[in-house]
Amino acid sequence: MELRISREARRLIAEGGGKLYVYPGMACCGGTRYVKTSTHPPQDMAGGRAVEFDGIGIWIKPANGALPEVLEVETRGRRRQKLEAYWNGLAFVV
């Protein structure tokens, strides 16, 4: 799995404790799940896998049993930045 994390995203993760959780959200629209991120552990990370990247601990919960080939993490917003993850270039998984 290739990880791409922007400089601003690294800063936000560090400010949040140095850990990032990436997981598929609730299913909607025929099974589509939006990719969610958090710097605090969500309730259900069973089956998640830990990855170390440049001093950041990343826990990823596979969608449909598979990890992404490429996981990109960026920030979004000007006044109130938040973390966004893209699973193989998409903001959702099916």
C-alpha cells in the first residue's frame, strides 16, 4: 500500500496526538461507504491494520476485506481544517 500524506495533514495529525484512523462509514446508496478519518479511535475498528508512516501511527479498517492500493490524506477547509482520506483516489468505497 502506498501512503501519501500532505504536509498540512501531518501537522493536523500531530496536533491530534499523532494517530490517524481511516475507516469506511455507514453504508448508503446501494452499499457505497464514504471514507472517514479521525484522530481518536472510533467505536468499531475490529479487523483494522496498523501501519507506521513517518512517525505517524495509522490504523486502517479494510473495506470488503481489502486495503487500498493508494491511501491519500489531505486537509480540507480554510478556517476550520479537517482531514480527508481518499481510497485509491476516491472519497468512497463500494
